[in-house]
Amino acid sequence: MKKQISLLLAALLLLTLLVGCGGSGSAKPAATGYAYDTDASTAPEAPMEQDSKFNITAVVADDALRDAKMIYRANIDLQTTDYETSEAAISNLVRSFGGYFESRSLSNRSSGYQYSDCTVRVPAESFESFCNQVGEMCHVVYMSSSAENITEAYYDTDSRLKTAQIKLERLQNLLANADNMADIITIESAISETEYEIESLSGTLRRYDALVGYATIYMTLSETYKLSENSAAPLTFGQRVSRALSDGLRDAGVFFEELIIGLAGMWVFVLVAAVLVVLLIRAVRKRGLLKKKKDEPSSPENPNHDQPQK
């Protein structure tokens, strides 16, 4: 009995030693990219640092999330006092990241300043770096980003495509062995429907691959005399009303300025229209005078005209 108890105690002691060695010998994962400590009780509290740069593609340790199909998009409104220099710098940056302009438009405002909007596509792995560098080149007025996880939709579409391909193969085998005209017509109809389904699913996957492989950035670049100031704190109600009034006055001034400039550019048409209006008024007045004279009773030339003859 004592021997059994001794063996049991020795086994428990050995188990305790093994557990202790395993806990002390477990190494922490190496810090690559962003490191996250899962033990919140032992982690020292660090002050939160407000970073204005993009940080949307954070490194995660979960393999399932790492292989997720993500679509990254951003909207960036930029200002510059030197449009040509900023536009050239952005174009060079897009090329350096292996991206391209999906669409691009340029307009010249009546004030003489230039404005452009474009859609840029860059490799998804360069999305964050590209947005940060664009923000360093020009004055950022507005910046937002989004990340859409389409993993479930992507693999569901891929599974349906594989199923349709297997179905098509079986239908083709049935068609090869069919000897009845009615069966042949039915099988050929099913093959056409399956081929259409395969083409549609393949197109969806190609579109997904394009959106996942290349992030989409919608950008505007405005040339201005003075860069706007970004307010860090939200505006109060009074400040918002005051800004709305000042914006309304400014917009009204811009409207009348544009109106005067437009009229100045159309002075020939305005002059011709004024002459036509004057001639029309004179013609109407002249016609009115003639009608008035015509309607007046004429004075009798022979007062004895209506008297009976004796």
C-alpha cells in the first residue's frame, strides 16, 4: 500500500515538473510587423497615440483572416497651391507603386484654378503606403477608407463554378451516348444553360480577383490660392450656423461674379437682344397709335348732310 502511494506521489511530482517546464519554456512569438500581447493583465498600459495616417491593413496572426478576400477602397480630397507639380508627383507615385489610372478628368474653373478627379488602382498590399504618401504630398481635406470582406461570397462563387463545370462534363458525356432526338434536344438545352452559368460565374470571379488584387482610391485634386484649415475638434451649433452664413455669402458672391463674367463674355448677344427689344417696343407703340387714330370719329365736313331737302 505504501509502495502504491509512493508511486502515485512520484507520478504527480513528475507531472508537476513537466507542466512547470512547459510553461516556463514556451517562447513568445517574434514581433513581426504589429505585435499583440494576448495577456492584458500583465501588459503595461501605453498611452493611445492619435495617428492621422492610414492603418487599415493591420497584420493579424490568424491564418484564416490572413487568407481572406478583402476589397480596399479610399476617398481622398486634396488641395494644392501648385497644381502642375502636385499632379506630376501623384502620377509618378502611382507608377512607382505599379498602379494605374482607371479614370481621369481635368477641368479649368472660371477663376483660373484647375480641378481634377480620378480613380486610381494600386496593388492591395501597397494600399496603406500609397495613401500615406499621397497625404504627405498634398494638403488633405478629407480622407476615408473601407475594407470589405468578400471571402464567403468569393468561395461560394468558386464552389458553384466547379459544380457547374462537373455538370457540364456529365451532360456532354450524356449527349455523346444519346440516340433519341428528344433526349438530344433536352441535353443540348441543359448544356447551353450550364455554359451560360459557367460564363457568368467566371466573370464574377474575375471581377472579384480584380477588386481584391488592386485597391481602389477615388481622389480629387483642387488648386486653390490658400489651403483650407482642418478643424481638429467638432464645431458647435453656433460655429456651424456662422460657417453656413459665411459660406452662403461667399457662394452668393461667387454666383454674381460668375454671372457678371458670363454676361461680359456674351456682350454681343446682350446688345443684339437689347436692340431687338427696343425695336419691338417701338413697333408696338406705333401700332397702338395707328389703331387709336383709326378708332377716333372723324369731324363732319357737311353739317347739312343729314337735313332733308325741301
